[in-house]
Amino acid sequence: MSQSRWLRRTGAARLEFGADYNPEQWPREVWDDDARAMRTAGVTIVTLGVFSWALLEPAEGEYDFGWLDDAMDLMHVNGIAVDLATATASPPPWLTTKHPEILPVTADGVTLWPGGRQQWRPTSAVFRTHALRLTRAMAERYGGHPALVAWHVSNELGCHNIYDYSDDAAAAFRLWLRERYATLDALNAAWATAFWSQHLSAWEQVLPPRTAASFPNPTQQLDFKRFSSDALKDHLRAERAVLREVTPDVPVTTNFMVMGETKGMNYADWAAEVDFVSNDHYVQPGPQGRDELSFSANLTGGLAGGRPWFLMEHSTSAVNWQPVNVAKRPGELARDSMTHVAYGADAVCYFQWRQSAAGAEKYHSGMIPHAGEDSTLFRAVADLGKRLGDLAPLAGTPRTPARAAILFDWESWWAAEADSHPTDRLRYRQEALDWYTAFLDLGVRADVLPVAAPLDGYDLVVAPILHVVPASLASRLTAFVQAGGHLVATYFSGVVDENDHVWLGGYPGPLRDLLGIRIEEFAPLLDDERVTLDNGSTGTLWTDRIDVSTEDVEVLARYTTGDQAGRPAVTWNPTAGGAAGYVSTRLGPQGLATVLGEFLSRAGIESELPPDQRGKVELAIRGDFHFLINRTDEPIDLGGYLLAADGVVVVRE
């Protein structure tokens, strides 16, 4: 199933603008002020009902839709569309009291009790029955409402309940494994149970990787991660099936969380399950915070296949869940939002419309802050609403592919960071982000793509820490290079197959011949160790003892210090078609920019920006709309136009 539908609405195309709206938190007289202020701000869409189950169904089978009817009608009268949630994100107290068996259980056997949110097991048949009953009631009541433009399944699936180790999960895990492996013999082979006397003689012996005396079985852990992602995907599909049955003309989505270290859900696998991709993103503090936002927006665009997508949540200013929650500086609200638009978002929404006066998120910013409409923040919100309104001609325009790409693989993320490895310091997403920053520092556009995406049209593809390489993937990457493409792999790539079994014969396994190198032993670095390269770069975290196995391989950089002194650090193997390079240490953005510049030159890729803007300005392109994003804290002269600090300018070519 492809993302072929957008919102169910008529009229001219536009960029949508809005927020989660929670009128149930406020007296009825506030709602009319909300609607008026929404029109002032240029709001076109809101999400309703996300955490409303306890009010919509105050007792089992007894519904109170009156207040939601009123809210839906109020939005419609004011010309505001509604993305309506199924309200199943958090079960009400009556349900968890009557059925405590729906509560998740940690690997240590601790029950996660009510009091927060998402207190439900993805595999609970009891929870599923109640959730689908509510979903059907919502669909039957509101499917024909003129304000309804999309269904929003649950909310941030897996944010707090991705891993459940309960007996329900154990039973579902066994069924999942039966479908994957069919026989116990196949499961024993995949899990290598001959090690540590783990041979399974009955399916009932299979358990989730609960807390054990030592490292749990590595393939068991990887399969449990796959299963856990699939279990939540199955819930998404179950709610979607009800919605499709009752309201086949209304598109269905759910909000992903492509951001930071949120990694439990394989969104590359989920993307085909929704009519359009939606995402929540919150800026991560740190020196690469801006680049991480861009990286996540870019990857979300990759998950959407280049088609427009929906930014369901981000923040106008401070959040409430970081150790220190800093307000955004002037200009950052618009800059953050416009960066998402640059990479394909056709809807820009926030959590939430009116900042809560109570509850766990009362210090999370909203479109209307505690200070009210007479505030700098609300004026910035209204300014952005006008700007997005002026960009209506952009709506529906797909992003323009770059010539370079970074591959992103959830299974490599899961497996590479598992326990009992050469180092526990490795961070998969950080390495990918460092490469992305290096591209930005050189002023070169690069798409971030799920690993299964087609590579046609790309001249250079970087695959950071592509740890899990099944034979089929190795063949596809080899074909890409043989067809003239240029591939770059990094340390700890090509090491294991889909069962987390090491490819024997030397690393990097099935990529050895393509790269023209062979590694007999890893050489990770201690925290205080550094190595230098003869190109002036410094490496940390990891080194490899590389032997060149093909005479055509060029050594682009060697180690000058450490145990690998004199050995290759960066290599390049030309082939009859293209070429394949390898980087054997963590160089960080600055060091990567040095080697990336060489790779780009060999692939014939140049920056599309003038030399004086490279590294300072980020370029993103959607059709004939060019987004120029200031990466610095200082204004930049674009040649007659001043790009403000934290500013974004859109030029239509």
C-alpha cells in the first residue's frame, strides 16, 4: 500500500497549519476565543481527541460524544479542518482497573502502572477489543462530518510501550517466530542455540529476552526488536482496517517519531501502512541540533518516498521533558518549521494549541502560551501562519532528489548497538548524522533514505555502519557500483547477516570484494585514545586492521599513530563501473568533510551553492522552490538580500 492520498478536502491546494487541540482541558467559553485566535493565526487544521478516551467512554460501552460534537462543529463553522484521533493512545482508568492484565511489563518483571500514558500491551487481546470498539464508534459517528479530513490512529505508537515482556508478549512472540521460521530446527539454527546450551525442544520454551544472568541471546534480542515493531504495526493495521471499512474515503495516518534516539519502531517498514507519512519532531540540544532537525526532516521525506508529508507535532518554544528546557530564540520557531517544509512537509503543526495550565505538560510551549495572545510567541506564530499561506503554490510539490544519499537502516541500528560487542560506545545514528553534517559543511545536498529505497539516479551513496548485510543487500550494492555508482561504507559494516551471524572469512563480509579490503580483527579505541591520519584528521572510537586485497585499491589516508600506524585508514576501490570506499574510524564531521570532499570529487558532484555560502547556508529544493537556510548565528549576504540569523528564504526559480 502506497501513500497515494492526502487530506480529504476540497478547494485550492495549501500548506496546512495548526496544532493538537485539546478543548476538553478548558471551559466551554474559552473555545470560542480559541476559534477566533486560530483564524487570526492562520490555522487551517487541528488534531482532536488524542487523549480523550476517558471522557468519550466514561464507562464501558457508554459514550459521551456531546463535547466532541460541539468541538467538531465549531471547527467546521470557522473553516478549520480536523485530523481526528481514534483516542486509543491511553486507556481510561476504568479499563486498567477492570483489566490490569493489559498493563505492560518490563524486562525485570515490573508492571508499568497507570498514571502516565500508553499504559497498554501491544499484544493484549483485551486492550485490542476495547480499542477497536472505540475506533468503530468514532468512525461511525464522525466519518461523514464535513470537518473531518483524516484519521489519526492512536498517537506516537511505541513512545512508552514499545517493549513489553509480559506473558501476552511471550505468546505473541512465539507465534511471530513460527511465522518467520516455521520449525524449531530453523529457529535453533537462526538463534545459534548450540551456544551456552540454549537448544530449544518445544515452542513453549521460547521467551522474550527478559533480564538474564548474562547477555541474552543476540539473535533473540534482534528478533524481539523486530517482533516489537511488528506488534505495534499490527495494532496500527487493526485500527486502520476498521476505519477503512467504515470510512473508505478518509485517509489514515499515524504520527511517527523520526527524531534523536527514538529507534524501536522500524518506520521504513511502517511507511507503506499509512496513506501519508506523518512525523513528530523536537529539536535535540547540542552543537548539531539544527543539523539533526534537518536530518530527521530529510529522512522523513525519504520514508515518504519524496512525496509531501505531515509534520504532526513540534514545539513553538521550550519543551518539558529535557533536563533543562530552554526557550527558542527569536527566529527559531519559523526556521525550524520552514526546514521541515523544505524537506517535503505540506502541513506544519505543533503540540499544542493552548499551553496547558495543569498536568505533566504544562511547561511545554503551545501556540498560545501562558502569557496569552498578547505575547511575542503568539505574534511569531501568526507571522508564520501568514508566511505559510503565501507559500500555497508550493503545496503538493515533491522534493527534488539530490545526487548523493545517506542510507539509514533500522536493523543495523538495533544490531550494531547490541551488548557483547567490541565496544558499547558505538552510536549508529550519530555516525549517520556526522556524515550529514559533513555534507552540509561542504554545501552539498544529500538525501537520507531507508536502506531499501531505490538507488537509481544517485552518483554517491554513503552507508554508515551498515552492520546487517543480507546477501540480497550485498548484491544490490554491488550492482549499484557495477552500474557506475560510488559507494562508501564505514567501520563495523558488512559484519553480520540477517540472523546476526558473522560473515566468515574476514570483515567486512560480503562487501570485501567490492571494497577490495580484508580485516582480520577489529581494533576499537578506549575513551581517551585518539589516532591521527596523514590527511590531518583525528579518529576516535574505532580502528580497523586493514589489508588491501586488490591491487587497484587506493589508500587515501593512513594511520600515523596508534597500533595501526602505517596501515590504511581510508580506501577507494575503482571498479569497471564505479567505485567503493571505506572509512575505518570515527572522524567526526570535520574529519569526514575532508574525506567526503575527495569522494564527491571522484563522483563528479559539486555544490550548487556559491563558494562563499558553502557551509553557512543549507540548500533544499522542491521543484522550482529553493530553500536557503542559515546555519549560522549571523546574517548572511546572499548578494543583495540579507539572510537573517536562523533565517530561511524561499526563492522560486
